[in-house]
Amino acid sequence: MQPFTTLTGTAAPLIRANVDTDLIIPKQFLTTLVRSGLGRHLFHELRYDPAGQELPDFLLNREPYRKATILLSGPNFGCGSSREHAPWALLDFGIRCVVAPSFADIFFNNCFSNGILPVSLPAESIAQLAAEEGPLTVDLSAQTVSGASCGFRFEIEPARKATLLEGMDEIKRSEANLADIEAYEARRRAEAPWLEVSQR
């Protein structure tokens, strides 16, 4: 997982409430277990007509938002099903940070597992960020999102912050504690050998 430290880039203002995971990545694209390639289907129903042609009025089909790395949105972002393909599609498109007033719990957790920073800010602050003409900067160490004329601090749990700064998913964090895990397993075998499953 790529570490997240400081991100400066274009912010796409998709300011709408209850953006669900089926809107982020529709169900017909969930047959793959490969993370790459899902970005072209991000917000598929908003980006394309029934014939698969781009809808020119949708913001991700316009410059400079084609290369957006930050997404600004409304409350309850990521609601709906628990599909992990939703953060995969965002990340494959290039989105590393989503800023919204609130997030669905499972989507919120999936973001951290995939290297995306979900930032909770009041709607009024997001509106000010959306009005910025230039790029935004997200500084995870300082816990700030800022533009040329405004800036806001966000809260994040220390453990989640460390996960992104270090670029360590749950598996990598477990592997970092492998010595402690092995020591525990050895002690447990010595103290309670009857718990061991026979290998014969």
C-alpha cells in the first residue's frame, strides 16, 4: 500500500448526499478480484450514456477533473453495500482522499485498508474548499485540508493515521509484529498443549 503523507491535487466537487457504493461502482463490475481497471467504471451511470459514450456534462469527464486526486462530497458517502470494489475504483481512477461531512462505517474502514484518506469536515467547510480555483493540499501529518484562501483541520484516530503514513495495511501491520505473535504461540503451546490440534 502506498504511504499517504501530503497530497496536492485537483479536487472534484461531487456535492451530493448519500452517494452509495452502487453509484460509485455498479454491481455489474463486481465480478473481478483484480483492483486495476475499475477506475474507468467509477460513477459509471453518471459518466456514460447507455451506449457507453461519455456524458460531457459530468465533472469527471471534464478538465481538470479527469485527473482529480481529491473528491469533495456530501453526507453519508459510501452508504449501501459493503463492496470493497468501491474504494478500489476510486483509487484506480486516482482518488487518494475523499472529503465529506460523514461516511458509511464499512466504506470508511475499507478506505484505510486501501490507502485512501477519508476526511470528515462540516458541509460549510467543504463548500469553501469547493469554491477554491486552484489545487487543494491534504497534509496528513498536520491533519489539514487547505486551498489558497482557506484551510481546515480534521480529526483522525492515531492508529489509522499511522497506518496511512507508513503505508501498512492490516496484513503488513500483523507481519511487523510477527516476533511477538510467534512468542505468544510458543508460550500458549507450552502452557496449554491440549489446545493444539493433532497434525496426525
